[in-house]
Amino acid sequence: MNDVIKAVTRLRPSSLGLRIRPVLIQGPETEALVTSTGSIKPRPEQRSHGLLNILLMVIPSLSIGAYAANKGAGLLEEFEIFVPEDDDDD
């Protein structure tokens, strides 16, 4: 049971001095930081091409979205649902 529950000690004043009382920490966030023996896990590996991966997703997504918006605006104008007015401010 001690392997499952991790205890952190907290100092608490008492009439005879300082008494150590364990505080139980449970949940998935503690399993991500420490091992079952209580040692801290090493840092996760970092991706070296993070910016390249982001650009490879953002640029095509923006292009497809712009193409769809252009075609949608063309259809709205063709069926005369929304036609921009020409304002002459001469």
C-alpha cells in the first residue's frame, strides 16, 4: 500500500514541539512526476522539428480555408444571396 500512496511531510506545531504529519497526495498528476519508489522522473524528450511540424499543418489548413471561403463567396454572389454594393463617393 505504501508503494501506491505517496506521502509528503508537513511540519505542524504541537505542544511538545514540531510534529511531522504525512499528507497524502493522490491522482494522475503525481504519477506523471514521480516513479513508484518516489524518485523524480527525468524530463521528457523534446521534439527537434516542432516549428516545422506546426508550419506543415497551419499553411495547408489556411490555404484550404481561404479556398473554401472564396468559393462560398462566389456562390453567394452568383445566386444573388449577397451582392456587394458599389458605393460611388465622387
